[in-house]
Amino acid sequence: MVCLLLCFLLLILIIIALYAIFVIKFPPKAPKLDLLDYVPEKSGSVSYIRKNWLHLNKWGLYDMYIQGAPFERGVINGRLAQELIYTQEKIFVDEIRNIVKSKIYLSILKYVVAWINRKLKNNFGREYDLEIYGVSLSASKDFKLIGPAYMRLLNYHAAHDIGHMLQDMKLVGCTSFAMLGSRTVDGKIIHARNFDFYIGDEFCKEKIVTFYAPDTGNKFVMITWGALIGTVSGMNMKGLAITVNAAKSKLSVKVATPVTILIRKMLQYATNIDEAVAIARETRIFVSESILISSGCENRMLIIEKTPYRTEIFEPGTEKIICTNHFQSDQLKNDPLNMEQIEKSASMYRYKRVEELLDEIPVLSVKSAVDVLRDRKGLGGISIGYGNEKAINQLLAHHSVIFCPADLKLWVSAGSYGLGEFICYELDKVFNNSGNFMSASGIVNENETIEADKFLKYDGYCNFEKFKAIKSEVSAARITQDISHSRINEMIASNPDYYVAYWVAGDYFCKRKKFNEALAMYEQALHKEIATAQEQKQIMKKRDFCAKKLSRHT
């Protein structure tokens, strides 16, 4: 018995030792800094540390300027954006806790994820590893149940990739396009994108437009959020604009470089499209992505289609390029998983809607590009309900952005869902005055602001907000909790062309064994424009279940 106990204890010690060796990620050895010197000072609405600053502008966007060496950049970023880092981390953690209710399971999940991602650290490179470590010094201890701050931030950088792997949960479904030559007002490239990555409404509120002047490589701008040093949308001073959309292919069994870090590396170190392609080829990622790149200097644009196993190029040689969530190159378009994506997801529908709208525009301007990004209709301009994944604007985007890389200008959406004003930044103006934090409030070209969508003032937007509120109420109702028919009818009336309204109502009635009412709701849902084949199948299955239950009682 004693021998068995000793063997068991030895086994536990071995497991702990192996976990410590292979999973626990110790921070990199960083240069010595007197961190007491890195305390933000205030001047009006600007927080600053030396020549670095953070400013909340009057449109509600955070502008941040960061310069220097990797570890110092991270430390200063963390100090300046500490409150934003806390807010965004709380949003992530609250969402995790919403999915995983039990603290015991959450603790177990922490170790499982740590084991799966045990080699994630090795895929950042020393520069970005140091920068993330610097940021992590300002992360809150409130979330230590999830893990140590440094390990948490490493994993947060793969949030886009994780959301991509959970596409069926509708976390990722982006749209982008670019045009040039005779198709634009001045012949120069206009590159536009909606970043539809959704973790609740709060996640969309605190966007950071970060201007980087690193000690090596290019100066660049990227749209990001607290704690993230990578990006999915950005442009550098060489006139290279890059956006990324999720695609579908066989997933890697091993972790690799998060795509946000790949895009950051391309912005920082590529001076033209060929150099960006070379960086993409030498970097392994663990999900599949379509990376739209436009070069103002070269007046050229293409899509890098990247999987965990190969890198292909789609360069149509025309004046128009559209990117949603499927591959288009000859090498990947016939991949079985890509063909399934085209057939069963909302990607091709959105692609065709973008094509339809662009073909209606004689020459594209920044304003008309914004109009395309804000479009909420289906093919032919039909109403498909607000929030439908088949719409270009699904009313959930974290950010929308327009790049004019030849002029080093970009327009970033304020407010939510790309509906607010689009604010114009000029990179020359930003970086020429970057050493003076007092210039923070003057880096926006107000003369080129694009006004907010009039939809915000219409009943449609108020109805959509009402729909979301009632939908949450109905979906969360306990089996013993009754919601009036009038309340459910109010939900449907607030978004009558959206299949989800009827689906949610059907589920409510079905759970309460009111199969007549449930069947009617499911039938109506099936007569609407359903976003994916999987959702249609789920609704049909529930309809058939209700029909079967009713047939037994007749």
C-alpha cells in the first residue's frame, strides 16, 4: 500500500514537472528598465509618456502613438492603455465565463488550453514576444483564474484564429474589396473592409487607431484593441494596405503564428507586395486566411490565400478585386472544403452582393465605398432582415476602414457597426508631428469626414436594437418563465424579414411543447433568406420534430 502511494505521488510529481517544462511559459529575458519612469502624465485629454501618447478624440476613437524598442514599446503601450486593456480582457473573460459556467471546469479548461497552445510562444519571434511581455506588466490580476498575465496575452493574440475555427458560432465573416484605374475617381487604389468579429456589443466600443514608429522597419498604422499588438487591418508608410478575411480549409493540428502577428510583421517589414508575399510564405499559420494587399506605389493589388500547409496568390489582373470568406485562386478554389464553404456559407452571397453594388457605381470614391460597406440588403436590393450574415453590413462589425494607400490616407469608422462617421487620418501628418504629443488632437482631417449613416436616425435602427434586446430575453427565458405572445410578436415585428426572429420564437414554443405555434414559426423562418445551409438544416429538423409530435396526437 505504501509502495502504491509512493508510486502515485511520484506520478503526480512527474506530471507537474512535465507541465512546468512544456506548458508554463516564462516571460522572455527583457532589457532592464526603470519602470517607475513609465507613469503617464496628462495634458488635457492626452495621456503621454515621453514622446508616446494616447488620446480619446471627439468621435470616440482612441488614437495612440508608440515608438522605440520592443520591450519599451510594450511597457509604454500597457501603461497608456491600461484601462482599455482591462475593459477588453473583461469582455473576453466574461464571454468565456458565460460559456463555461463552472469554476472547476474553467480551471480545467485553462490547463487544457495551455497544453494545446504550449508551443504558441515559439511562433511570435523575440521582438513581438518582448512587446507582449511589456504590455502584460499592466494587465490586471483580476483574471488570474484564467492564467498568468503574460500567458493570457499570448493566447489573446490568437482570438481571431480561435473565432475563425468557431465560424459556426458566427464570430468571423468579413467582407473587403479594392478597385483602381478607370474604376476609381482618380485612378488610385481604394481598399475597403468590414471586420465582422463579434464578442458582444461592448467589444466594438473601444477601438484604438495605433500609430507605430518602431526602432526597426516601417512606420505604420493599425486598427486594434487593448492588449493586442497585432492587427487585422493596417497600412504602412510605404503605401502598403493589408486586411485579412477568414477562409476555410483543413485545420492544422499544431499551433503556429497567429494571423494578427503575421499582418503586423508584413506592415512593419514589407516595402512592397512581393516582400509581403515573401513574409507570408515563410510564416506558418494554423488557420486559413485570405489576405488582401494593395500597394499605392505599385498601383497593384492581390490576395494571398494562405492555409496551414500552402500559400497561393490570386491576382486577377483586373481593376476590381473582392474578398469574402472563400478562396478564388486556381490552386485552391476547387479544394473540397472551399467548395463546401461556397455552397453552404454566406460567403458567395456576400461576394455577389458586393459585385452587384460595385457594378452599379460608375467610378468608386471613398464615399461610395463607405456606402457599399454600410449596405444591409440582399441580392437585388431585397430586404433580408437586419443582422443577416448574408448582408455586407451585418450590424456587428468591430470596425470598418477605407485605405487610400497612394495618398497615405485612411478613414476609420467611429461608433458601432460602421454606421458612425468615418474619420480621415493622414499618415504624413501623424508621423511628421509624432514627437509632439500636443498634436494628438489635430491629426484628423476634419474636412474629409464622412457623415454618419442616416439609418441611425430612422426607426429601423431603433427596431434592430429592440429586436436584439427582446431576442436575448426570449432566448434566456427559463422553461418555467412565460413570455407573452404580444412580446414575441413585438420581437418579430421589429425585424420581420429576419429568419432568426421566427427561429427564436419557434424554439421558445417548442421547449414548452406548444408544437402548433412552434411549427408555424419554423415554417415562416424557412420562407426567409437563411444565411447558411447548416442553419437551414437545423430549422428543418426542428420543424419536422414538431410536425411528428403533432401527428401523434391526431
